[in-house]
Amino acid sequence: MLLLIMIVTNSCKKETGSTTSSNPANDVPETKAPVQKAIIQPVTGNIGGYQEALPARYDSTTKAYPLLIFIHGVGELGNGSSDLWMAANIGTPGLIKNNKFPASFTSNGKTFSFIVLAPQFKAWPNSTDVHAMITFAISKYRIDTTRIYVSGLSMGGGATWEYAAGNNSRIAAIVPICGAAGPTNEKAQKIAQSGIGVWAFHNLDDGIVSSSNTTGYVNKINSYNPTTVARMTLWPTGGHDAWTKATDPTYKENGLNMYEWLLQFSKKTSL
């Protein structure tokens, strides 16, 4: 069983055309995969450190890059220092660790490379924690603030839903995966009114987090007639692990993997 809901976007524009730069290095596509590094640096009382993955040529360029914040599951909670290795083991950070994450992605004829940051939380994160991580990223790295994205799995998928409902002014699109957060009309309406892109994943036989979370959120969002229609992919089997397939760059629908899909969306103005 596969359920797809197509996307129409208005509030978050789709990019076309090309850019020029005074620094020739900015226009050279990445060919080497990003290298992940553990950064032991408190961001909030609930974030003791994070996994950092920068484009390989980041130090040679002066341009800003799309930001992907990836939020782990409850099994990866830790102190942000001696436990920080766990945040690199799953989802997109796990792909980067195992050299399975592409150096660049193409969207609408343009080539992009992500900055991927995966904070390790000490306890279940709230929207304030996620917001603080984005604020920190903008202050420390060259972030294209029109292209900020959030994704996560299980606990992290729930935190992604919650952040999109509570602090959505900064983000262009989200990918919640088997998100552990129950939908409400109020939260769904806030996401619908934000215009952000939504692509959610879940397995129907998930015995840990019910797929009704995903179907409930997407159906409620779309009931408010959003300018950007929410989309979901439901697989019949796979148990709780929907993230391995969802984050895999080789998994595509309509010719796009989740990263290429994210890059279709940008905010109309930078922060």
C-alpha cells in the first residue's frame, strides 16, 4: 500500500535560474562527501553537543548553504559528550558516517550541498530546543536562511511536527518520520497556515508509534486547504523503522528523494 499526496506550493517558492558569485569557488559543485565531526558544545541545557557535517569545500567558499537539522530518536538521548557518537548512528547522520550521503543534490537545475547538524538531546526536546539549535547554526555557520529544513525520526519526528506547529517562520519544509506526536486541529491549522512543505513517512505496521499520528496530521493539515498541500508515504510493513528507507538518497518518488524534494522549497525572504 502506498499513499501519496502531491504538492502544490505558493508560500514557499520553488527556485529557478542560476546564481553568480564574485568567488569562483562558490560555483564549483562538491564532488567529495561531507565529513561528520562530533562537536562538544552546549547549545541549550538540553543540548550538550551535536554532530556537524559540512560540505567538503566549505572553508574554500564564501556562499551560504541549505541547513538540515536532523533530530534523533529516544534511543539516542545522551549527554552530548561521551554519548555523542550515538547521534551519528541513525537516519541522515548515519548515512554521512557510512559515506552514503551524496556530496551534492540537484533541484530545478541548481546544485546544492547541505550543512547537516544533528543535536544530541538529554531529554525529549521541545520547540524551544529546536529553535535554539537553528539560531545557533545561523550564528556559527554560513546558512542560507531561506532554506532551513527540519527532519527527524520517532521522538525526532514528533519534535519536527511540534516545531512546525509552534515556530514555523524560519523553516521552508519538514520531513517527519514515524513521528511520535499526536495531531490536533490547532497544531495542524498552524502548519497549514505556514505554507511550509510537508512530506511525512510511516509504516502501517509500526507497533511503537501509531501511523495514525502521520495520517492524522496530514489529513488535518489538508482539511484547512493549505497553499502547500501536505504529502505522506505509508508503507505496509517495516515496523518502527521507516527512517532507513525514507532517508536513503536512492529512494525516490516522482524522481525525487527527500533531499531533492526539500530543496524545491525556500522561504520568500531571508531572515
